[in-house]
Amino acid sequence: MPNQEKSKQKDSKLTTRRDFLRGAGNYTVASLSGAAMLLSDPKPAKANVTWAEHFQKNYRLMTEEEKREAIERLETRYSEEYGKKVTVDDTASIEGVLFGYALNIQKCIGCRRCVKACMAENNQSRGSEQQIEWIRVLRMEKGNFSVEDRDQHGYPESFGVQVGGNAYKPAGVVLEGQHYYEPEQVPEKDAFYFPMQCMQCEKPPCVKVCPVRTTYRDPDGIVVIDYNWCIGCRMCIGACPYWARRFNWGEPNLPKEEMNPVTHYLGNRPRMKGVVEKCTFCVQRTRKGRWTACVEVCPVGARKFGNLLDPSSEIRKVLAKKKVFRLRADLNTYPKFFYFMD
Amino acid sequence: MDKKWFIPIPKWLFSRHTHPRHCRQSDSNEPDSNRRRFFTRAAVSAASVAGTAGLAKAVVDSIPQPDLSQHYSKDAVSGEEELLSREYVLMTEREKQVMVQTLIDNYDEKS
């Protein structure tokens, strides 16, 4: 009998432990799922794809089928969110094309139409609180920019001892400008303008530092970002010597009626909070044989764009015949964005 | 010593026979009792899930939202400071040629 009692007691203990674990498990799962449901985004279109997007692969590692599915998901979501038919393109680089860009700083009048066209084309966040601009136009005082040939004056002091006949010639300008100028009329008498944007470096430091390989250089030279893989660590922002990358601190503000529905997966599709973005040479346009929005809108034709591999292209002619400047050439990033003068 | 839980968890979840109403009286009552117990548990579970979720929502909402404009302008200022230290250099003819050739070679290598 005592043995039976013991056995009963043991059974009872086992049942209690099992019950405890079962109850605790149920309670935890139920609570967590309830909390997750309440905390998840209430927008139905977004909620439908959130999980799928969350678990999708890096764009470069996706199969064609997976890419197609991801794009269909996005198209459905954006179309619902913005109330219009949104297309997400995934056109790859064109073979035999390496994009380059040149900007005539003598011609630029600082009208900033390029900035506005870029914002409209590339679905950038707008509004006084969270405006994102991929192009910044710096306004500078005239007279600080000298391009005189300093070969006759010995080596430039700031470069120290020159080795191997390095013939860099400092243009004599250190950028001192302001971005938010509001003149009555442009161009101003004593100012010149320096538009800045992503230089699409051949050896981009931003790509090197990205811990999740979400940003990479495509064969046509454009440095792109897979927004779904960006973890928002901002390493690339710190690494970029040209201040070309922007971070979405909040949910981007993109009014439905202003949204450009023609998008590219790696380009102007709507971004989300916590991801980095930057100029992509209007990948949704240029891979279809069109000009970038800024080139198209520039009223003075200061912007030139073309294929660096084509000797007869405008960009190659500029490089061959004009006075060309490079910013931070000492970093050996090989930017494919050049400034020039006639 | 009694263990105290942060979230009150009903005892019946862990012990089936502690409450007299949940004790099996007889075989004939068993289906009724089971059903009642199931519904009671379902109702209490739903209430506790909703409560937890509501609490979580309240906690998340109560976290003060950062001033976005400050963040954006801070980025702009630091970028501007960065640019202030930059210097442009004029490229020589030789440099331009070498650079174009490097770009072409690089493309050919990768393709």
C-alpha cells in the first residue's frame, strides 16, 4: 500500500508539472500572438505582405521566381496604399554600358529645379519636418574659385612632397556654402552653385562597410540599395565622403497624389522608416534608355549624362575636352560624377 | 513561501482539480463540465490576451516620439561640415586618360 500511495503521489506531481507547462505555454503563445496582432501595422495591404517581405532573401540571391513574387507583392501593396496602379520594375543593367555624369559648374544657375524634379521622380519624403533631397545645391561666394595653373608656382603646399610626378592641381576652392538659400532671383550676382549628389564611385566605400551587403555596385556602375535588406545601421552614411546618403528617421511622407507610380525595385519605390536611400541615376529611367530627371529638367543644359564606354558619347567628349574636377580624388574612390568648366 | 507572479495567472490553468466546480462529480456530468471548463478557459484566455496586448500597446504608444526634424537637420549639418573640408582638384589630361582607361578596364574585367 505505501508503494501505491507513493506511485499515486508521483503521478499527481507529473500531471501537475505537465499541466503547468501546458498552461504556461498556452498563455505565453496566446499573449504574444495577441500583442503581435495589436502592434502590427493596421493597414491591410501592408499587413498582408509584411511577413513575406520580412523573410525574403537578399535581392541578389533571389531566383527569378522569387524576384517575380517579391515584385508582385510590392506592386499589390503600393497600388492599394497609394490608390493607383503602381509598377515595380526590375530591369537589370544593360550590357556594355557604364554610366557617367558631368556637371558644368559655370552654367549652373542654382534654380534647384533638379532638386525638385528628383524629389518628384524618386518619391522622396517631403514636408518641412522630414524632407529628403538626394541633390543638394551649395551656394558659394564668387571669387573663391581659381583654376589657374599652379605648375608654374611649384608644388601645391597642401599636398606636401609629391611623388612620381603627381600633377594634382588644387582648384583653390574649399566648399563653404549653404544649402537653404532663398534668393528672389537666380543666378545671384556674387554667387555660384555647386550641386552635390551620389558620385556612383567605382570603388564605393559605402559598399565596403555595409554589414549586410544590402548596397552594392551594379555592372552599369550604379550603386544601388535593396531597401528590404537595409538594417539602418548608418555605416554607409559615415563611410560616404560625399555626404550622398540620406536616412529615413521617420515613416516617409509621400502624399498619394504626388507618388510617381513608375518605380524600380532598386530605385524609386517608396522607402520605409529606418532605411538609407540615395541617388541612383534614376535607374528606372536610365535602364530604359531615358535621361535622368535632373538632366531632363535642367534649363541651362549644365548636366551631361552618358555611357563612359562609348567614345562618341557626350560624357566622354566632356572628359576629353573640358577642364574636369574631381572631389576628394585622394580617396581613390573613382567617382563617376565629374564637375567641369568650358 | 508563495511564489508571486508579475502577471496574475489563473490557478486553474495549472491545476485541473483545485476548483470545486471543475472537479469531476460523476460520469454523467463530465461532458457538461468539460464544455463549461473549455468555455471558461477560452473566455479568460481571450480576456488575458486582450489585456496583455492592450498593455503592450499602451507601453509602446507612451514612448515619446523623437523630434524628426531635429534628426534630419542634424544629418544636414554634419554633412555640411563634412563638405566644408573638401577640396576640388583639377585633373590633368594624363589623369583623365588614365581614369577613363581604368574605368573601361575595370568594366571589361568584371564582365
